[in-house]
Amino acid sequence: MTVQFNIAEAKAKLSELVALAEAGEDVVLARGGKPVATLKAIAAPSKIKRRAGAFAHLGPLEDPDMWLGPDPDFQDNPIFPDEEPTP
């Protein structure tokens, strides 16, 4: 179904017109009763399909808990040089 609105009326009801376009309605904007533009929804972006095991070629992790321990780069050196290292 097609609905037509004058531009002045469309300015006041923009969110309603966007909702109509999202619902699949054809929304026509008119100036002086003459159609000048259409408002239509864009297609939703498709979700990227991920394959299970996409990183299997890298092999198993040597140490799965490597992310749980302290960072060895910052363990002996403080992040802020003015601070004393913690024992």
C-alpha cells in the first residue's frame, strides 16, 4: 500500500513515517500534491556466518591459561616509572 504525505506534514511525523517504511509501506513525499521523493527502509545487514573450527589449522593452544596470569612485560617494570615496583 502506498501512503502520501506533504513535506510539511512529514517533518512533524518523521518517526511515524520511518516506522511505516520499516513495516514495508511505500511512503511518498509530495510538494504541492506532486510526488517528489520516496521513503523506504534499507535491508538489514546480513549476519556474518562463522564456521566452526575456522582456526583449527593453527593447532591447539600451548597454554590455554596464558591470558589469566600477569603480563611478563610489566611484571618487573612498572607501568608508570615514578612508582616503585610491587614485590
